[in-house]
Amino acid sequence: DELSVSLPKDTQITLTNTRAEYITGRLNLLINNGLMGLGLVVALLFLFLNGKTALWVAAGIPTSMLAAMGLMYVFGVTINMISLFGMILVVGILVDDGIVIAENIYSHFERGKTAKQAALDGTMEVLPSVFSSVLTTMVAFSVLLYVEGLEVMREMAFVVLACLAFSLIEAFIILPAHLGHKTILSE
């Protein structure tokens, strides 16, 4: 966008104290970390699980991030250095619950259960421990929502909590639904 304004003679406009390069740097860091994390997760899961399972688990990272960004939009949380830091911070945690659930589903499938039964049994078996693990992390970050003097950290806490909440939904509902198909678990 261009702005056409007549200025008095010998008047200059100087742009100072812009943070655009910092935001761009953080955004690039988030994208790079996200892609690197996604690549590492897929590579490691390919070692222990089959390829399709690895890809479905890895899909939890962008799914949770995009859902959190939608919630950020709804609640008026902007993408800035603090919220981007929250996303960078949580990227490594997002996939943990999916890995545990997928591995357990795969284990049940290898024991001879149907894909649907393996998805149900595998998810239900680890649900309490995975849920409590993510919940304790959420409780730890939720404290930042209420600490006086750290109001700037509320956006980071909001982003982390939103990502973790959507990660649970993805891991307990979406992932088992996909892994419940025989074509995914068997290669």
C-alpha cells in the first residue's frame, strides 16, 4: 500500500523502532523448528512404526498449531513475539501424546487385534496417563495467566494452552480414528 501525502519542504519521515524483522525472525524460527520437528518425528517413527502411522502422528503438529491459531483469532490474540515464543516452546511437546497413543495402538494391532479394536483398546489403555501428563503441563502454564506483573506472558500461556488442548483432541479422537483402518496399520 502506498500513501501519497504532501509534506512541507525539507521534511523527512524516518521509520524507527520497528519490530517487523524480529517478528519475521521468530516466525521463520517457528516454521524452521516446526519443519525440523516434523521431519525428526517422522524419521524416528519410521524406525519404530510403519510409514503411514508415522505420518498421521506427525500431522498432529500442524493440526494443533492451526487450530490454536483459529482460537487465537477468535479471542483477539495476535501473532507477535510473545505468542510466537509460545508456539516455538510447545512445538516439541505437541507430538508426545500422539507418539504414545500411536505406539500403543500399533502394539495392540501387532498382537492380532483388528485395527478398530486396537485403536480403541490402545487409546483407552494410555488415556489416563497421557491426559494427566498433558494436564500437568497445562496447569503449569495456566499460572502465567494470573500472575500480576507478568501480563505480557498471558499471550504465551494462552497459545501453549490452546496448542496442548487441541493436541489432546487430535491424539484422543482424530489419530485413533485414522489408525483404526487396517490399511494404515498394516503395510
